[in-house]
Amino acid sequence: MIRSNPPLQVIGFIATRASDAERGPLAVVNTEDAKTRLIEPGEVVWLSGPRRQELVPIAIDDGVPRGGIVLRDVLGASVSEVVRLEKLPTPRAEPTPPDVSGE
């Protein structure tokens, strides 16, 4: 599968209260949009909008139409904005230097 990153339109915004059991930043997309971006449920990604960038975990819900995104507790975002999701770079393991001590 070729990785692509088309923009997503914010179609919903959820603002939680301190008493809510589930709160904090979250982005909800459908399965196809997640697959297009090679993103897995629960993965943390960069959400980039016109006014801010933020790290958010991803949730999958096929009730969200393709090309849309629902945001929870993302400050500075509003409905009808266009945003992008970017996968975080995968860390590369540092090579272990060879043992040159002769032991």
C-alpha cells in the first residue's frame, strides 16, 4: 500500500469536562483514512492545522465519513477546518559498536 496524506476536514468537535471519564486530546477517523496513512488505532500522531500542531492518539470509528475527522479536546481546532495527520518517525536502533578490547 502506498502511503498518502490527503487533508481531512474537521466534522465534529467534542469538548469534555473535568468530571468526564474519558478526556484529553483524541482524533477519530474511519478505517480507510487510517489505512491510507498507515496509522493503527491507539497510535500517537501529529495533528497539523492552520493554528496549531499537537500530538494526539488515534481512534477508529467507521461512523466518521471518509475524508472527515472528529476531534476531542484539541485546543484551537474548529469544525470545517482542514487538518493533516502525520505519523511519527520510527526510532532507529543505534548500532552497537564492536568490542575491540580483545577480551
